[in-house]
Amino acid sequence: MEAAIGLVDLAIKLFNLLDESYQQGKGLTADIDFIKKELRSIKEAIGMRSGSADQDGIRSWMADLRDICRKIENCIELYNLKVTGNKKKHDVIHHIKTKSARTKLSDDIDAIRKLVEQANARVNWYHPQAQQAAAAGASGRQIMTIQNSYINGAAAPRHANEANPDGLDTPKAELVRLLSQGDGKAKQLRVIAIDGLGGSGKTVLAKSSYEQVNGEFDCSAWVSASDDVDDLLTDILREFREQIPQSSEDLGRRIRDFLQNKRYIIVIDNVHTTVWWRDVLYACPDNNMSSRIIVTTANEQIARNCHMNCRIQKMQPLDQISARALLTRKAFGEGGCPTNWEEVLGMILETCECLPLAIVNMADHIKGIRVCHTNECVQACENLRFLLDAKNEAFLGMNQVLNRSYSNLNNNTMACLLSLTMYHKHNFFKRKSLIRRWMAEKLIMVTNGQSAEAVANQCFSDLVDHNIILPVHVSINGQVKRFRVHRIMLEFIMNRAHSDNHVTWIHIPNDGMKDRVGGDNIHRLYLHNESSRPPKIWENIDLSYVRSLTFFGQATKSLMDFRDYKLLTSLDLEGCRDLQDEHLELVCKSSILVYLSIRGNPGVTKIPRKIVKLKRLETMDTRGTSVGTLPIEVIQLPELTNLFGEFQITYSSSSMRAFLSEKICKLQTLAGFYLDEGPCSFVKALPRMTRLNKIKIICREGYAPSKEAISDLLASLEECFERDLSPPNLPLRSLSIDFGPSGDLDFLYELEVALPCSLRSLKLRGNLRRLPKFIESAPNLQELCLSGNNLGWDDVLPRLQRLQNLLYLKLTELDTFRCGAEGLIWRSGGFVSLKRLCFVVPELPNIVIQNKAMPGLESLQLFCFRLGAISGIEHLLRLEEVIVASNFRGVAAEDLKRQVEVHPVRPKFRKEPHPSPPASRPELTRSKRIQRNGDDHD
């Protein structure tokens, strides 16, 4: 009896425990929903006021909001990981197992509520103008309401005075020529946009040129840009000393009437928006009197959108001689530079990257030191980010300019910009890798049904347009492939990222001591290890909330024990040294990893089987490693979208059957796999990857695929081109086939596509005798890169010129051109959409460009050692640049330069290093291949 009563009591206690657990679960779900809504509101609030927080005096409050954001994101991720992860319906054991985790999360959410209340209390107390707005909103929308109260009262950023630098003689002469009456454009109204990073001398150049030519015009006006069109037009009328009409609707008409019979010049300085541009163009008539409008802007997109008849003048850094002269004059006066300062001056110029305003501010800092020593200037260069502070009077001008550039960015772009501090400042960065990482870190807030990738690409373009990102390598399609951040801007955003606790940097020098910059709640970590000894640094550092880790320097087991990184989603090991296979075993412990890059680590020879545990992995990059084989199970990862490297896909008959039976594979990019040995039945699986839109296929030199493999490849490509495109299927848009310079690609002539295919990019490297027929079945083809020594170009060019949408054409690694005695003839009416034409060849024959051929060509790139005669460049009326190899010399080079100088639109002529050919494929001996295959199957 007592035993029965005991069982009943136990059952009652268990029931009460389960009921309590159930009720707690319901309450926790409601709490999670609440903080998700709060997170969305906070992010919207930050987005609206991030740029002007300094002007509003609420920067510390904004830092509180960002910290709350991070804590909310951590709670949501821990809830998904520990509570809802692997949950089974009516799983009693799951409720019991997760009780402690749910209790901890409930406590964390209560703490977040208190933080929100405290942040609101602080802003209400110290900013009483926000009290009324805050009281009007519901508790879940308090922060949003407070932010809206600031919008209308925010002051526009004040324009910083820029010093008059040396070294602007050449751009000034060009600008004065454009302002003159006989510049080759008859008497049309011309808009000239001066574009460049803040502090590069745009205003100085415009002011100097304006003062020189002012007397040639009947009337002139110099105004600073305004967001309000009425204010802008009123300022212009004041400059003309005309009476201001009572109605704002009459402002444009009054200016237009005044300017109707006058030759005028108007300068609009510091433009960051063109919402009023139509009103300005209406007020400024094109009266055929050679009138001019000058616009200065830090945004290239604004410069491009100014006017159809617009000339963009891009600001460049000062040359070394002019920069040194400016620094010496501003720092030491007419007495000149002390002899012991020569080396320090070079360091200062390198730090400032010859940016005029930065040089002047550094000179002011030097003058501000009573007894100036060289070591103090060296320290200033090394700690520039701390000098770029609003309280530092010497750098006040540079701080205002950089802050203005920063504040003009939207919230998404700001977050992406701050993430660039995760990289070493001397590295070059790759555009597409960066965008994939932004997406993995969920830096992008998506609205209006846009895709995260589209928004990320727009953020990158915004950074380029604002001259914050400097192009290092531009691809044939005009997009930046590699870039770097301007040193001054990088130092500025590092200061921002530090103050906002956006990134934590840990530096471990060779002596084993650590230098840490950043807060305690580590969200993004940059770890730079220079110590050869295994350092122990994690005793007082909590790594459980780290979402993104960038590792640079010496790889060690102690630093790569990823068990403590509970929320790690992005791992970049590209900057590692001596990364080995054993380290990757530790990577597999990060179960929620989304982005993994081991690029550029030749010590890595295989991917561990445990990689299949990373069920959330979306991107894996193995390029530059020694990984030669990859099991097909990796491709079967449920979320894998992008896979990069050069490897064979290994499989067993059972694993292939399992793969072919899969209904959905999310892989979109497969670049690339070998087709040069062994059974290549894997290509039969390509049509099964219905979302695959980018493929790269490789054959190493000295190898040749079998006839069976070629037949399978042709059948698979044909099926990919003609597959059903109903959702979620995607069209194949990019195809790259690289068989090396001597590989045979003639089999592609047999590929026939019955329907028009969606291919947009095609890159063929190998030996071609005939142009593949399927190229003409791709009406939307935009980018074409060809390498084919045996092609008959008299037949090829007429066929290519019929591609109505072709924008970019690159011809490379062609030892000889088979063409007629006249050379390559670009015929009238052909290549109607072509924007960029690039040759990377040893020798070019004569080039003849007929009238109305390539009417939209903007960039002509001739990377060759020898060039025949070239004629007809004057017909390319949209031409913006002509680029030749830096070692291009001789009569042909001088003749080409003269043609460019007398060209009607005066395109830029510059020399660049000759692009290096693609690296040869790694050689693998059969013994190594067998050994690797054996390892993979263990």
C-alpha cells in the first residue's frame, strides 16, 4: 500500500514538474516573441540615427542600444540552439532536459527588459526634448518613438574647411580647360562633377579654378549643398544679389529668367543627395552660352547621375613631392624640415596616404607638441585612430569630413563598413567573399522582399561610390574583385568599432603577452597571433557569445579549440600560417557554423568526415589548399550553397544513388571540380542540382578526360540549360570551363541547345578551333572570356557582334590571331551594348574600328607587348579610359597616346601592370591520389 502511495506521489510530482515546465515554456515563447519585436524596433531606431548620434549628443545611448541588440541576438540564438533544436513533438524528456536552459534564458530576458528601461530612463533624463515623444509610445516601441523625435531636429553636418594643398596644378589645368568656352562641346551647358574621398582637395580645386575663370562669366554663384531645394535656390539667388520672391514656387522661375541671356557658372559644394536636381536643372537653362555647373561630392553615384552632358573629375592623392612639400611647409614653416625628420616624414605620408587634409591635420598635431620629437610622431602614426577623435582640435577637420562620409551611409552599409575592421589593414580583400560573409553574419536587414545578397551587393557598391573602398583589381565586367579601405577611413572606423564594442581585437606578440582592445561582451573577434609558443589567453575571456572569428597569424591547437565558441557562425582562417588537418577536426565542433574559409592554406590536405555534422554550413572555401578530393557527402549538406576549391568528388555507388534520389540540393555555386581522371559519373548529377547557377569545371595540364566523361558532360550541360525554371529551380547563369592553354575544347561545338538559355557569363580557357554553337543560343549573354589560338577571327567577330546584350568581352592567351591582312575589323552596327573590351595577349594585329561600331564602349584595355596600327578610336564617343600594359613602349604606344589626347571626349590614358596568367593546376602523383582516396574512405 505504501509503495502504491509512493508511486502516486511520484506521479503527482512528475505531473506538477511537467506542468510547471510547460507553463514556463509558454511564457518563454512569449518572451522570445517580445524581444524579437524589440530587436526589430531597436535596429530601425539605430538605422535612423546612427549617422547623427554625435550631433545629437546621444552616442552613449546608441552604444547602449547596440549592446542590447547583441544580448537579444544571443538570447534568440541560444533559444533556437538549446530549446527548440532537435525538439520532438510531445517529447517529455526534452522538457526536462531543457529546464535549466529555459530558466537561464528567462533570467536573461528579464535582465534585457531592465536594460531597455534603464536606457530609456537615461535618454529621458539627459535629453528632456525626447520625453514627450517617448511617453506617447507603447513600452514595446519606446526606443522607436524616442528616435523619431530626434529626426526633425537634427542639424546637418557642418562643412569642414579644407587647407590649400600643393600639387593640384594638373587637375586644375584640366578643370580650367573644361570651364573654358572652346572645349569641344560647342556652347552647351556642361556639368562637371568633382568626386573623391572627403579631404582629398575637391573644394580647394573647385575654389581655385572658380576664382581663376570667374571673370569670364556674366554671373557666378558659390553655394553649399542643402537637403532642402528651397534653401538651395534661395542661396543661389542671394549669390546673384537678386530679390527673393515671397512664394517658394517662384524661386526656380526667378533664377531661370535671370540667367536666360547670361553665361553663368554655379558651384554647388559638398553634395550628398540629388533629390533637388531636377529643380536645379529647371532653374539653370541651357542657353547655348557655354554655361557651367560644378558639383563637388564624395559620392560617385551622385556624380554619375548629375547630367547626360557631365564630365567626372576624380580626385587622386598628391604625388610624393607635392605631399612632402605641403607637410614640410605646414609643420615647419619656411625654415624647412630638420635633417633627422626625413624618415619620419615618409612614415607620416604613408599613414596619411598623401591625402591633403590628413597631411595638414598631422602638421597641426606636430606644431601642437611643444618640444617635438620624432618618436612622438611615430607614435602618432601608430595610434592614428585615437587622434581621429572629435575632442582632438588638430584633427577636427579630418574628423568632421570622415564623420560626414560615415553619416551619409544607411544602417546596413554602416554595419558592413564597421565589419571591415575584422581584417588586417595591409591586406587586400575580395568582394564576393566579403559579401558571403556579411550574409553569414546576418549584418544585412532585409525589407520589401529583397534578397540578402542583393542588399549586400548594394552595400558594397555604396562603399565604392562613397570612395571608402578603393578598387585594387577591377574585373572585365567592371566590378571590383579586390579592394582595400583607405587608411584614414580604416583608422576612423576602427575607432568607431572600438567605442561601439562592435569588434574586439586581440594581438598576441612573440613574447606571449596579449594586447586586447574591445569590451567584455565579445561579438566579433579578430585574433592576431605572432607567438610560436602555445599561448594561454582564455582564462578571463568569455568566448561563448562570439559570432564571428577572423584568425590571422600562427595557428596553434590552444587557440583553435572551438568548443568554447557556442554561437560561432562565421570562421575565417584565410590569414593563418601552418594550418594543418588536425586543426580542422576542431572546427567541426562548431555545430552552427554558416561560413568557413580555409583559403590559402597549403598545409591542409583533406576535409574531415566530421564536416557532415555542420548542418547549417552555407559557404565553404578551400581554394589555395592541398585538398584534392572531396566526399560527395559534403555536397549533400542540407544548407550548403557555395562550395569553392579544386578537387575531385569522390563517391561510392551507394552514396551516388542516395544523392541522385535527393529531391532538393541547395548548392548554387560549384567552383570547381576536376574532370581529368577516373570515372566522372559525378557530372551526371549536375542536372539534379536544380538551384545550381554557377559551375566551374577544371582539367589539369597533361591530363585528358575520357570520351565517356565528355559525353556525360555535354548531356548534363544540355539538360541544365533546358531544365524547368519553376521555383525553387534556378537557371544556369555562369559557366567556366578551364582546360589550360593547351587543353582541347572543340567538343563544345557539339553542344546544342534547342531553347534560348539563360547563360549570362561564359569563360572558356583551352584550345578552340570553332566557336561553340550554343553561344548564339544565349541571347542574354553579358560576359564572355575566350582563349582559342586556332579560331578564325574573320568568322568569329561577325558572329559575336550579333550578341545584342554582350557587355564585356575579354580575349586572352592568344599566341596568334588568324585574321585577314587588314587585321581585326570591328564593323559598323556591331557590339551595340559592349562596354568593356580587354586583350591580354603577346601581340595584337592591326585594329580597325569603323564608325558606329561599339557605340557604348567605355573601357579599352590593351595588355600586349606589341601592337599593330590602330585606327578609328575617335568613333568611340562614350570612351572613358584606355589602359595599356606598363611595359608597353614604342611607336605604336606613342601613336595611341596621341590619338587619345585628341579624342573628342578626352578619355583617360594610363598604364597598369600586365595581368599574370592563371596559375597552372597542381600536379598530383598517382601514389598521392591513392593515399588521399584511402584517407577519405577511412
